[in-house]
Amino acid sequence: MKWLALAGGVGGAKLALGLSKTLPPSQLTIVVNTGDDEVFHGLHVSPDVDTVMYTLAGLSNPETGWGITGETFQALGRLKEYGADAWFNLGDKDLATHIRRTDLLRQGCSLSEVTQSLRSALGVEHPIVPMSDDPVRTMLSTDIGELAMQTWFVKHRCEPAVSEIRFAGAEHAQPAPEFERALSESDALVFCPSNPFVSVAPILAVPGVRDAIEGFNGLRLAVSPIVGGQAIKGPAAKMMGELGIESSCVGVAKQYQGLCDVFVLDDVDGDRAGDIEALGMRAAVTNTMMITDADKVRLAEYICELAA
């Protein structure tokens, strides 16, 4: 079977790692949100792509889930001394990624080509594909004004209340070529346990993607990032409350109606299985917590068994 995984953020990267240890590169394509992409100090930064890439390369910081383990921040410290606005933490090794990415983009390479070059250099064999080679920017309407995703998430630490989300430029974007290919050739699709509003929704906002998933011929699965009413990591639960959506696995499942056949929820939420099935999905209950690499593989194997 060929699998297509849609991912963003730490939760998505964890399941992507489990799937990469379960499936060979020829049977797995990981498509990653780029709505978080931003320019810092003249460099193109792709936070979600890099989180997935570093995780699969075995480089990610296990304490934060993002960035590179053993990182130093001497360049950032010097930038602060020069008076630069350095609220976004870019480590010294991480900066090398962004310098190389920006250089290749300026040479005319697409973001897909750049991502392939970077992940190959890091020894990652599984395809990691940006959702689009065209710019899409996640913008949040908040009680202090409209903010770009990273400004809200990092600079303001998710504190401003969110009332609306839009994806600037999405209407002019196209799915990356390898994304289009995977949509047409894959036998199964999984929404990783990523924030449905700022990690998955940007992918679905790219023209043609939602329609392709609605008409997808294979099995479609989703894993809830909300367990017991709380996000495992990140601001999903807070965001759901501010948007007037039930902060639960059921609230997440409603975002995937028409796009999902099997919804995977944690044992803690097993009593909500009936509510999930009332939405027209099969509910699959298991331990979805991914603390160790063995946990990530276990969940990936469970998901593959559901499709088998």
C-alpha cells in the first residue's frame, strides 16, 4: 500500500516518524503545512517542514519537539547585540538550513526541490513534500489585530484570543507536484495528530486538495490531537474554545466530516466513540500518546493495520 500523511507541528512529526519506521520510502509520502513559513533576517524559514525533517533525521530536540538537539544560539545573540528583532529562536545549526534554503530558492529552485535537497543531505530517505511551492500565509484575527502565525505563536506566546483564521495567497496556490501525484496514487491517507486549524486547514485551503480528498479512492484516517479535552502539545484546545468549537476529539472530528472514514481517538475518550460514529465515521479507540519512539511506531502500526 502507498500512504499519504498530512502533517504539521510536533504531533504530526511524531506520527510521521512512526510511519517512516513502519513503511519503506516507496510507500510513504509526507506532505507538510507551509502556512507557517516566514522570513526572518532575510532567510526563508519553514518551521513545520523543518520539524518533520529534523525529527526523521534524528536531530530534533526531544525537550521542545522543534529545533536541533544540542543547539547553540551565538549568532542570534550577536543579532540581538546589533539591535535586530530576534524573538524567533534560530539556532546556529538551524540557521545553516535556512541559509541554504534561501540560497537555493534565489537560484530558482522550487520549495519542493529545496526540501528534497535538504532532507537528502540529512540522510532522510522518505519523501517530505511542502503542501505547495507557492506562498500561503496563515493569518489570525485576534483581539490585538491580525497576526501572522509565527508572530502569534512565538512572539505573543499564543496569548491573543483568536476569532478568525485566513490563508493569504491560498487562492492562487497549487499543490506541489509530488503532493498531486500522491493524492492520485496513494491507497490510504492519514491526517496526523496536528492542529486542525493552523496545521491541516492550510493544506486543505490549497485549491483542489479538499475536492481530491473528498473523492479519494482509498481509506482516509485521522488521529485526534486532543485527548481528554486538552491538546497534547500546542494551542489547539485554546484556539478551539476561542472559535466556539467544542474542545474535544468530537470537535476535531467535525472538522474532518466528509474527509475521513476512520477517526482514531485515545482510550481516555473512548466514551465518545458513539459521538464520532454519529458523524459518519468509524471510531477506532487506542492509546494515541507518543512519548517514546516505540510509542510512535506502535501507533503507526495500529493505523496501518486499520487500513489492512
